[in-house]
Amino acid sequence: MSKTRYTKAQLEQIVYTQLENLNAIHDLLRIMKVQNELIDNANKKLRDEVIDFKKRVNYGTGKFK
């Protein structure tokens, strides 16, 4: 196997590119966290609405109370 040698400038560019990628991943993770919180809040509201609906409906007749 041959060993690849990099110049200091090449190594700096590699590190800079990796840092940019890490920052982009961080931004995406932050967006995903916000989206998950929004989904969680929507699920909680929906669950509450379903529970309320079930309390108001008589399943035997399908009529509302």
C-alpha cells in the first residue's frame, strides 16, 4: 500500500470541510428536534380530543350525549 501525503493546506481544507459538515448536521438535528416537539404536541392534542370524543359518544347507539 502506498501512503498518501497531504500538504498542510490540504489537511486544513479537509478539517474545514469536516467542520462545515458537522455544523450542517447540527443544524439538521436542531430542526428535527423542533419537528419532533411539534409532532409530540399535535399527538397530545389529538389524544385529548379523541378521549373527549369517546366520552361524548354512546357507542351502542352512535349518538352524542
